Amino acid sequence: MKATGVVVEYNPFHNGHYYHLQETKNLTNADCVIAVMSGNFLQRGEPALLSKWKRTKMALLGGADLVIELPYAFATSHAPRFAHGSISLLQALGAESFCFGSESGDISVFNKTHDSLDSQQDAYQSNIRNFISDGFSYPAAAAKAYKALHTHLPLDLSKPNNILGFEYIRASRELGNNIKPLTIKRKNADYHDVVLGKGNIASATAIREAVFSEDMSKAQNYMPDFTYDLMVEDQQEKGTLINWERFFPLLRYQLLSSSPSEINGYYEVEEGLEYRMIEAIKSSDSFKTFMTLLKTKRYTWTRLQRACLHVLNKIQKEEMQKLLESTPAYIRVLGMTEKGQEYLSSVKKSLELPLVTTVSKHDFPGLRMEAKTSLVYAQGSLVNKISAEKEEFNTPPVIVKS
């Protein structure tokens, strides 16, 4: 069987994601689409809107055949490690290709950009460090570093999906170029759009804004019916859909009850950020207020949110760095269709990584971190907290039959 891969968060699954999956199938003619999906916490430093299990079901109903989990360490890391973990899992599962959405939509432009940088890596990395020392965020520094080497830019590295695509291809090259990169141009909505536009495609950001600031039904036109139904279902089960405000009291407690040295021990808290966090939290009655006070030119909103996640989950620098030194150590299956089951059966004996379907039967540092952070995520529920806490350990892979 021929497999292709996508890297996703589905927060939540919307019409743009459906378009991406259908175009991926058309482009690759694959028998099986493997989705590497972030779990309860995401790369932008946010808790997922609803549970990983509901988002897995969305993925399967929307066209994916096999959903595997990107471990917390990679799912909440900066773009290079996020990409490296994702592509390594797709490669471990035998995918022949991977397909990502981008503002460019032209894979040759991505390849040309990498080819041109291969001979200038030292200068490129040096430029990045210099721009970061000047106070620019990593994405801005990377874009400026590239521009400093080239007067003509074939790829706009200021665009978020172009940046991720660039990192996916870099990861693929570092891992031996065994998996072919493909891209599809993003349709209609911009990644950072915060309002619902015309048509039936909007960014996940705009959909989340609508969900939390208005009647959720106003976002219904921008997502498949099954997404809306599963969101209503999750809201009923947990009493709420999840966002950062649900965890703000816990974060506030962590920061006010910890010493600066303790906070500095958490991953991505660097260069005195702990003092700024402590001062900002004292004047904040919401997560949004806290972030507005915390924000600086040097750090992106996303970078700061990730630091907050690691403080919330008490993720130490040393434990995170150990996990990020290599690729993920296991393949955790979150869900599959009949076609996904068939593909998994066909490659199972040749897999070099252990296959995890029942967490209690395995003991990996990454799985222990997943269990710990999932317990924290469950505290965002308004009702049925105990039930939410048990989801990580008791939920079998989601099966969707055709």
C-alpha cells in the first residue's frame, strides 16, 4: 500500500483542512493518509480547543486513515524540532511522501531555497544568531538572515506556513531524503486572520475567536457538520471548550508560589524572563492581560505562550532537552479507519519503533510526559474532571468505519 503523510493540529478541523486532505489524496494517489497530530497542547503554545480523541475522530471523518500522536516535547517545541519529530514519525511508518499547505504552493521554490542555503549554512546560521542578539524573534531573524544572503527571495520566509514547510523539508533532508515533499497552496484564509470572511473557508484562529467571543453557531458554516457536532459534544461532556483562560488560575498559582530560580528551570524560560513573568502576573486578572504585559519585541506571542505551557506543566529544561536530542522513540496510534488498519497491518512487522496502542503497557519518558501533561489538561474541564483525567490511560484508539 502507498502512504502519504500530513502534519496537523486540527484545532478544530475545518473546511480548509478538508480541502487539504482531499487535494493531498488527488496529488499523491495514496492508499493511506497518515496524520501526525499534536496532542493536548500545541505548537503555538496553546491548549487544544477540545480533546485529542475528538480531534482524532474529526481527522478520520475528514479523510485521514491513520492518526498518530506527535509527543508533547515535539508538539510544543519551536518549528525545527516540531518538524523534525513529525517527519521522522512519517518516515518511520513508511510514508512515501508528505504534503503541507503553504502560502507559496510551489514545491520547487522550497527546494531551490534549500539548495541555495546548503552552501551557505554557516553564514546563514551566523546571521540568525546576530539578528536574534539584536532583539528579533527567531522567525523574523531567519527571514532577515536569508534576505541578507540573497537580494531576490524565491520564498517568503515571513509567512508562517512557508516557515513550517521550509522546516519540514530541512528535516526530511537531515533524515536522509527518504520521503518526498509536496505542497498545496492555502486557499482563501490567511493563517493569522482573526475574523470570519466570505465563503466557507476561514483560518482556525478566526474560528476559535468566533467560538469564544460569539455564538458558536456563527462559525458553523466554516467547518464540516461532524466538527460542529463533536465540538458541541465535547462542550457538553466537559462543560466548556478549552482555551488558555481555563488554566490562568493554575498558571498564576505556579508563578506566584515559585522562586525565580525554580521558574528559570522550566523549558524556554531564558534571559531573565522569569522576573518579567512574576511581575506581569501580579497585575493580571486574565491570561490575555498577562500576555500583553509580558510581550516584548524579542519574543513572539507564540514563543511566550510555549514558555507559559512549560511552566504550567512544570517541564524542566533537562527532561525536555533529553527528549529533543533525538527523534520520537515510539509510534502512538490515536485512531484509524479500516484502510488505516489495513496499512498498519502491512507494515507492522517492519517497523523499527514500538507501536503503542495501550499506554499502560509501555514505559517511555515521552509517554510519561504525555501522561503528566494530560492530567494537567484535564483540569480545564468544568465538569467530569475525573473522567477527563482517565481519558489518557483508558481510551483505546478511535476506530471509524467507512
